[in-house]
Amino acid sequence: MEEVKIYETRKDDIRSMLKKIAEYNLADIEVENRASFLDDMLKSTEDRLKYALQKLEENDADTAKFIIKSDVGMLIVKIEDVITIRATIKDYKKFLEDFRLAKD
């Protein structure tokens, strides 16, 4: 069975994580907003990242976790059970170190 590691993230760090996430070899980002169709129309990774940052500026995140599975890391952010952001990166080890998520 494939090992999955889950790291809790501090809500205070989420905005800075998303602002810098492209530096960690961003593979993909998905934004699901139940209250809008705009998220379905965004085609580029860059546009989806800008949209995710905008939603985080407008709203506070309720939960955020960083998950490692299959040699990729995924930051999952939930906002008011309406918006879900999933950002997948390849350089997750550096991300863990830089944001001090790794457990000693």
C-alpha cells in the first residue's frame, strides 16, 4: 500500500504558501468554487493560481493540509465549504523545509 503523509498547515501561512508555490515546480492547480462558474473557464495554471490567491484575499481559509503521495505534494485549502483549492507540486521536500512542515 502506498504511503501517504499528511501535514497540518497554519492558516496564517496559507497565503504566503500559495504566493510562492510556483517556485516549487507547480504541476497543477485546481480551484472548485460552488458559488461561481468562473473557475471552470480558467484554462491556464497561471490564471487558476491568480484566482486562488484572489479567493484567499477575499476569504479566510477554514482548513489547509499538505499531503504527500506518489512523489508529489498537494496543498489542499478549504474555504467555507464552498471553495476548494488543490495545488500539486513536485519539489515537495524543499516546500516542507521552507515552510517548516516536516516533522523531526
